[in-house]
Amino acid sequence: MGNSPDVDNQTDPSVLLDPQRLPRHVAIVMDGNGRWATRRGLSRLQGHQRGKDSARTVVEVARDLGIPYLTLFAFSNENWQRPAREVNFLMALLRRYLMTEAKRLCKRDIKLIVLGEMERLPASVREVLEETMRVTAGNRSMTLALALSYGGRQEIVRAVRSLAREVAQGKLDPEQIDEQLFASRLYTASLPDPDLLIRTSGELRLSNFLLFQLAYTELYFTDTLWPDFGEREFLNALVAYQSRERRFGTVPTSGVPARAAN
Ligand code: FPP
């Protein structure tokens, strides 16, 4: 994928990484589970199974590096239209992941939050999610946001509705609505905007992910399929991020970003 000078295969990307200039928030579209499986003559479900392991690896590497926010796009609004067997499998996988991961999240001081329509998830998944969020709520080293039943346009419409309701009730003057107030009504209200978006599997799309929040985010696309995305690939993405000059619409200032990355 030509968007970033990838580190050659011989170099250990960790030696190229500047620990002082890590992104605060990395968001990932975990794509390619189905293709990974099909190419091996396996069922798509086995691809998702392996995708879960990549998610675990990336969470642990991000946490160990000291990246404070990580968002994983685990299930989109559109994913409900997949065959029931696949949807059911993904829900069961998510439930198992949470059940086995809750302890690890606590041990590693990671807080879990959810972005999306939690109410659409099966009760069995919702219960485990709520419990995991409850037991990890006080954790501070990293926030892991799982985007579940999430869609960027729906999120924006929901925020508009919430503001419109307050205007209609006479509680809010439309002139008071600015970017900050709007952002406070998004699922991501407690998160800074992503500094880096990673999408695996060679697809060059946003697919309705964090449409408002990605305005100044650096985009990194890789052909690697999600189940093959491990520590090395994650570090490559971070090295590529550090090679970018972030200008936020202004002119270059001797290599110093025009505003603090957020
Ligand atoms: C996209 O691959 C992936 C998904 C729709 C689901 C993402 C889920 C996981 C990575 C596993 C579970 C994760 C957690 C955090 C428990 P695809 O099926 O669209 O692949 P394709 O484009 O090759 O068909």
C-alpha cells in the first residue's frame, strides 16, 4: 500500500519509534477476517476467531507503549445485515472475549467503554459489557473503546437530535452550538479525536467510522489482513505516523505540529 513508507522487513520497527511522539488516540478498522479465512479454505468464522487474537495483541502493545486511547471498530451498524449465523458468531465471540478479558483489562489498568447502540446488542452481550465497564471504570492507564453497532452518520444524527430537543425545550440557544458542544453529544465525548486511523486489508474507505472525529486524523492503510496484524505491523503503523507532518490546515512550522496532537 503506497500511503506510507513501510519499514523494511529486516528492521525492528521498535528501534525507529520515538516514545515521546506517540499518538494519544489510535482508532482501527479491523478488516479482512473473512478474506484471511477464505484464502486458507477456512470458514469466515475462523477468520473472526483469529481476528480476536489480533485485537488482544494490539490492546496489550498499545497499553505497554503508553498510548492512552485505543478504539477498535468491532461491529458496524451495517454488519447486522450479515447472515444470522455470522452475526450470532460475532456476538458470541465478543461475549467470550469480554468474559476472558475482563481480568486482564483490570490487571493492566485498562478501562472499557462502548461507542454505539448498545441497546441493539443481545442482552447476554450487553450484560457482560455492562459488567466489564463497571469493573474497569476506575482504570486509568488506557481507555479501550469498542465500537459496537456503531455508525458515524447515525452518531451525528443522534447528536443533532439531542441538541434539537434542548432547543425545542427552550434550554439551549442555537447560537450556543459550537464544535465543542456538538462533540460532547457524540459517543466519543470522553475521548480526544484520533491522531491515527489504521485500516487493514487494503480497503481505502472510512466505512462510516468516526466521521466527525477523523477531520485531522492521519490515515494509515495496509494490505495486511486483520488476523495477520500483530505487534510488528502495529509498530510499523506508529513509525509511519511519526514520519508525517501534521499541519491541521496551517503552514509548516519547522517540523513542530501546529497544535498539540488531539
Ligand atoms: C471485518 O472483517 C471484521 C469484522 C466485521 C468484525 C471484527 C471482529 C473481530 C476482529 C473479532 C472480534 C473482536 C473483538 C474485539 C472481540 P470482514 O469480515 O469484513 O472481512 P472481509 O472484508 O475479508 O470479509
